[in-house]
Amino acid sequence: ANNRTLQEKILLVNSLVEAFGNACTVINDNSSRFGKYLEMKFTCGGTVVGAQISEYLLEKSRVVHQAV
């Protein structure tokens, strides 16, 4: 949305990324699938001028059932 500030856009996209990174399981209603690192760039006056989100997988494989 062009009517939002850069800071508002960064905060809103953070929630979207969070939604894709979590899932409900039997044990945990909010189980994380990946971690994210948000690096924000500021001017000397404290104005947000940019951000970069990096993510990393917490698991590479998952056991889905036990052998007999």
C-alpha cells in the first residue's frame, strides 16, 4: 500500500512472514518452522530507511510415523 510509511510496511510484512513460519501441532498451537532475523536500517535521526529479513530452517526432515 503506497499510503503507508516504510516503517508500517516493515511491521506488517513481519506478521505475514510469521504466519507462514508457524503451524499448529497436537502438542503446540504455535510451533515454529523457521527462525527469522530482521535487520533494520536507520538514519542518524532514527528514521527507518530499510530492512532485510533473513530466515533459516529449524529442521531439515521430520519423522511422520514410527516403524513397526
